[in-house]
Amino acid sequence: MGKARFYYKNANAPEPNKPNHIGATVLIFYKGKVLLESRADSNRWAFIGGGLLLNETLMDCVIRETMEETGIQLQNSDIVFKKLFDDPSIIIEYPDGNIFRSIMAVYQTNLINMPELQCSNESNELKFFSPDELKNIKIVETHIPILNEFFSDIFIG
């Protein structure tokens, strides 16, 4: 099976063939480091998050996706909305042929204790990275605007 492909400000990105994909992403910090997952569908690093279900709020999506992908149980009171990323050039192409424009609500939380991380079948690995370490990893292109916004002093896409 092929790999998922991610595009940001790429003139060669394919045209979406499905309705917009709305999702939520969370920056999970512990002692100055941020949690990322190595995605099984692309072997690329990404922040924690995923697609919004029809019957949930964006906050519910963040809580569900965090639990599914990491085993961390977040509470509404621990999560702060940061920014909506709705650039039309944020495109995801899946191996099944579905191509979406992605709209992401980004949230942030700071953990007090080191969590016991549990990888899902969507992830190869979960790891906390210092801001400086982020410039040395292969991150999905759709998360480059998040890096530019929140880690601009170390990363320019």
C-alpha cells in the first residue's frame, strides 16, 4: 500500500476530490518539549490530532484523538485553543485516492507529570522533542504552518 502524502504551499499538490477535512491538533508540552507521533501511514512526524466526527466538538476531537493516539486522558480545563489553520494549500492525499483540503484547529496543553505513552496502530513511535530538535526531523508538510507559528525562532518552512 502507498503512503499518505502531505502538501503545503505546493503548486504540484493534487486538487481535492472530497469535501474539506476538519480536524483538531494539540501541542502537548512536558518540561519544554512537545509530543509528536511518527505516523504509520507515512513514516513522518506529526503533532497529535485527527479528524472531527459528526457528533463531536473540536475540543471533544482533541480529547478523543489524544487518548486514541497516546493513551493520555486530557480534560477540557487543561486545553487552550490557540489558532485555526485554514490555508487552502493544506492538502492531504491518502493511498486510497481520497484527497482533502485540511482545516485544523490547534490547541495546547502543558502536562505536569510525564505520561505513560501508549502507541496506537496509527503510530510507529511517540516522542517528546525540544524546539531545537524539531528542525532535524521529517514532519508532515501540513504541520509546517504550526511549526512556523509556534516555533518560528527555530523553523522556517
